[in-house]
Amino acid sequence: MKTPLPTHPLRSSRDLDPLIEAIGDARVVLLGEASHGTSEYYTWRAALSKRLIQEKGFHFIAVEGDWPDCFEVNAAIKQDEPTYGTAAKLLSTFNRWPTWMWGNWEIAALVEWLHQHNRQLPREQRVGFYGLDVYSLWESLQEIMHYVEKQGDGAVQAAHRAFQCFEPYGDDPQEYAHAVAYVSEDCEDEVTEMLRALRKQVASQQTDGLPDREQKFNAEQNALVAVNAERYYRAMIQGGSASWNVRDTHMMETLTRLLDLHGPDSKAIIWEHNTHIGDARYTDMRSDDMVNVGQLAREVYGRNNVFAVGFGSYQGSVIAGRKWGATPEKMTVPEATRGSWENLLHQQLQGENALLFSEDLRGHDALRQSIGHRAIGVVYRSEFERFGNYVPSIIPDRYDAFLFLDQTQALHPLPTHHDEHTPPDLYPWGE
């Protein structure tokens, strides 16, 4: 590129000042990552999130994680005194592969900060931590059973019918998906009726303040997860974009519900992979009829109320598995391929980090066309990177800003043993 791209230095948290200003009054801030196993993506997102919470009054962080596990963290960080022992012990709740995504020392530090921050606030104003994902079918069913049996009212029968429908498949949603792929019998009606019954039950109960409303929200959300997880696991057998769209539509629905829960002036910070937060309409995902949270958020709340920040790096190391369900390894991330977005930035910046804004990039003709943009998931094999780890993107439209970190290092996982059941591997970047 003949004309250098406009950049801002990125060395410390204070260098985020222009980004804080650009975010302005946005209600939803989407923070991405180019992999699920890079330390700097987590630490820079944490630094930005802390400033958004302290300086702009954001109400919660919602992540690409399972609802039940994240809600356990949410409850813990809102306690006056810690009863969970250590943050590392608390994060052992993330025991489904890939455990390192949220069970890591970088998140442990954020959990400690959130708890200390919340202790200074009234209960109604304490910052939340929630999961947006759809994978936790069995865990959510178990949470619902505990809730309705404690309540002892009309939702019990509906919950028992849903639970019994899935029982023949143990706690393996993939076995369920394969079993119902070619027959007319499934559990769709049972989980739908369970959600209807729980919503009726919750609507009939009086609530007193956000903590009370949040507990009832939790029960209903677990039922919603069960409904959409059942759809997701059926759709995954069909192939194509169906299961991806079920998942991202669920995450968007959950985000909307959380904003409604916290009131009309609420603000949300979202942590997800770039493939979820960068507007899908400006990638090759569009040609496959795939939507994502970044696109849906802009459509629902308006572009001026949503600010998406992409992240990427040139080379370094990463935590990932060589195949789905494999033991995580620290792997080398090679130099970005020639002609890619990351390579272009490395050539210009000569090893320095930088912050870029889309409004400054739109005047550059070369960026009006798609450029390869690296995406590493929980499954990674660097020897095959050039065949499936670059998403063609129109960068200035996909994001509102971009954090480029030239050299990055692997995340620091906690020593958590994962259970044997994992969600399916559907996409080339291991999402």
C-alpha cells in the first residue's frame, strides 16, 4: 500500500483514550479476538472493559461462554464477601472443552477486579458477567429441574417431560442430534412447552429489585438455552449455515434480554471471537447466508449505538488443540501470510502495536476490497493455516476500530480437567 494507514500508538491503557472517545454514547461495545487462546487479547479487552465500566457506566460483560457456568461467576462477583475461595477455584466451573477459553489466569484477574469493584457499589448497580452461548443443553436442563422442584408449582411437570425426553441420550447432545436426524420424533415440543410454563410461572411472581429479577431471569434463560440448543444440535446434522445462525441468533436474543433486564439505559460489553462480533455482511460469510452478532446488533440497535472492535496479531504463540477435544497445546503462530491484513500492518508498523479507526481507513482504495484477515479457533494446525484461517473482509465496514498487536503470546490456562462431551467442530477456524 503506497499511502500509509493512519494509526495511533498502543502501548498502555492510557493509549485507549481515543478509543474511549470514539465509543462515545454507544450502548453495545463488541470486543473481538482473532483466537481463543491469546493472552494479549484478553488483557487488552480487560483494560478497555474496566475503563468502560468506570468511566461510562457499563452494566455487564457478556461472553462467548455457557450460561450456567457464567451465571455462577456472575453470582460470585456480586457477593459482599468471597465464598468461592479463589478466582481460580471459581473458574473450575468451566470444565467443558475448551476449558481454557474462560478458565485461565487472565480471566481470574478480571474476576478479582470485578468483585472488588462491585463491593463498593449497591447491589442494584453491581456489574454482571453472563454467558451468551447455546451449547449447555444438559447443564441448563439440570438447572431448570433444581429450580422448579424448589418452586414446586405448575412448571414441574413440563420440566420433567423435557428432562425425560433427553434422558435416553445421557448427557451427550451430539448423540441426541444423530438419533433424531432422520426420524420425526424429537424433543422440540417438550422444551418449547417447558419454556412456556416457566415464562408463565416467572410472570406470576413478584420481584423486588435486580437481584430477585435476575434469579427468575436465570430460570427462564436456561429454558431458552434448552429450546435453542435442541434446535442447534438438530441443525448441525443438516450442515450449511443453519446451526451457525441458530447459535448467533440465540446469542443476540440473550443480549437483548440482558439489556432489557438491566433497564432502558443499560450498556453491554461483549467478548467474542472476531467471527461473531465483526459484521458478517462484510465478509465471505454473507455468501453462505450466515449472520452473526455484529450484524444483528447493528440491525437491532442502529449502527450509532453499536461499536465493534476487532483484534489481530502478526505472529507469536497460542493455546489450541490439534483436533476437536484434544489436549490443549502451546503452539507457534507463524508470520501472517503475504497480502493479509496482519501482514500489511506489520510491514507498515515494523513491529509496533497500533490502534486504527475505520473512519480513517475508508479513504484508502485498497481497503474497499476484501483482504484476508486471520482467524484462529480452538482447533488449530499452523501448517494448514493458509487454507482455512483467513476470512476475506472489508475491514473498515466489518469493524469500527481495530487493535493490532504485532507479537502475541499464548493464554495461561488453569489446570482444569474437562468432561468428555464437547460441542461439534463445524467451521474451519474451529469455532
